[in-house]
Amino acid sequence: MPTRITSKGQVTIPVDIREAAHASAGTALDWSYDPLGQRIIATKATTRARKPRSRFAALRGTAGTGMSTAEIMALTRDPTET
């Protein structure tokens, strides 16, 4: 079953191969050579980073231990006002 590589380096994977690998749209694949270097093998990727639900979810839990709340408030207040 011949396939062609597009000018962008894309290949259409034939249906029977996709079905045998249980691959559908969005499935991440790892590509490698067989031990003799004669065939290219595609397998499902074992780890895949999931896209965060929102830009805020991506930042959740990333704050470090920096200044205390009192120190931050002291920076935002005008020292001449009492």
C-alpha cells in the first residue's frame, strides 16, 4: 500500500494500519526503526502532556515561596501615608 509524503512532510496512514493500532484523530504516535533498520514502526505514545483546560489552570500550583502577604502589602502602600 503505497503512500506519498507531501511537501510539508505529512503522510496519510492507511485505514487498516490505523485500525490495527487503534489510532484515531489526535492519537500521539512514537516512530522508530525495527532492529534491522528495514521498517519504520509506529506505536502509541506512552506519555502525552495534556492541554490545560484554561490559561489559569496552566498556572495553578506554580507560585513559589517568596514574599509574605505583609511584605507584598508593604510594597503596594505609600510609605508617606499613615
